[in-house]
Amino acid sequence: MIARQAIANRHGVLFMLGAMATFSFSDFMVKLAAQRIGIGELMTIRGVMSLALLGVVFALRPEHSVGAAFRSRPALLRSALEAGVSVSIIAALAVLPLGDCAVVPQTAPLLLTFYLMASGGERRDPTRLALVAIGLIGVALIVKPTGSFKPEMLYLIASALLIAGRDLATRRIPRHISSMATTMVTTVANLATGVALSAAQTWTMPDLATFGALFGSAVALTAGYLCTIAAFREAEPSVVAPFRYTGVLYALVIGYFAFGHLPDAIAAAGIALIVAAGVASILRERARARVEKAALPAA
């Protein structure tokens, strides 16, 4: 049994590495497309492409029913928040470096932890509060509120708050609703948001390169969703979760080679603090769960 779980964990880590790579590639494609067309148009075209790709997946896996997901308030709330995340991150990607766009939203788990402790949903712990504070200091170093502050950084702060809300809503989705069904609802919500935004914008006919970038983003995004689902299906979440932060490394590498972006010393320190606080928080909770499990009486 232990050997089987170890194999599942290794597979989960590989799927998570793949998910973060595809999400980073999707962001890169979006950044290219956002230079030429508006956010609403971008979300609409990519949404249609993503919906078509998911339709193929559902045709191959007809056991996934989406009806219950569209009737679930938590699933609908999660989808609305995810649409907000897409708007804020795409707006940021249009003008900010990929590395910043990847790392600031990674504070969402720390913000969720702080909310749960403040609301009494989880135990209050000075060490956990310290890790949250370290992560927020990292954000401040990247954003530079008293230095060369860029107003577009507010998009990333908004995305982190929306992601925390999205993850909280995800916890409340009934277990009988599959991850694939939730992904479908999310895709529809993103498409609807894109249509609503594009109605107030002037459309620009995308050239072939822009269409290619949007299709690449849609494929990568769909693959990333599927890899994330596969990563958590059998592997232990506490083993897989720290590897989410590899997305920051991917984004920094792509940003450097594609655009010549490198964080300055202060921003690099901020990135290091956010990643360190996030990984330390996950590993600490994993160790605590092991201790609590060992303390349980044998069945």
C-alpha cells in the first residue's frame, strides 16, 4: 500500500510540473495576444476554443455530467470568481512581466489561511501568521508602493484576493460534482464574461499570429486543467501542492528568453519571500497532519 502511494505521489508531482508548465505557456501566449486585441475579445475567442476542446474531452468521457454543476451555487460562485481572476491577470499580463504575474497570485493560499484563522474556521497559530506576513512583505517588495509603483500591480493584488475566494468556494462544491464538470462551468463563465466585456469594446480582426497564440493558450489551459485534476486524483495533496510554485520559475525563464525581463534585486527578494512562505506553510501543515494522524488510536 505504501509503495503504491509513493508511485501515485511521483505521478502526481509529474502531472503538477506539467500543469505549471502549460499554465505558464498559456500566460505567455496571452501576453502576446493582449498586445493586439482587447481583453473581452481575447477571452471570447479563447473561450470558444477552450469550450470546443472540452467538448471533445466530454465526448470521450461521457460519464461526466455537467447539469449538477450548473445548478450548484458554490460551483457557479467559483466560476464567477475565476472569471474575475482571468480578467485581472490578462489585464496585468498586457503590461507587466510574466514573473510578477506568476508570483503575486501565489499569495492566495496565504491570504486564505489568514481569512480562515481570522474567521475562526481554523486554529490561530503565530507561526502561520508570521508566514502570511512574510508573504505580504514579499508582495510589497515586488509592488514597491513607495517606489516605482505601477498601478497595474493592483490587478495582481485583486487576482490574489479573487483566487483566495475561489479556493474557498471550491471547498464548498459537493463531492458528487466532478472536477471536469466544474471546469466546464468555469469555461462557460469565462466565455460569458468575455462576451460581456467585448460588447463595450471595438473588435480588432486578429491576424494569424494572434489566432495561433489564442489557440495555443486554449490548448495549454485545457491541458493544464486536466493535469491538475490528474495530479490530485490519487496523490497526497500535501506532496503535490508545493510544486505549484515551479510556475514562478517557468514564468521567469520564459520572461527572460522571450522579453529580456529580469526582476531587480528588490523584486527578486520579494519573489523569494513569497515562494519560501508558501512552501514552508504547505510543508508545515503536512508535518502537522502526520503528527495528528500518528496520534490517532489504531483502528
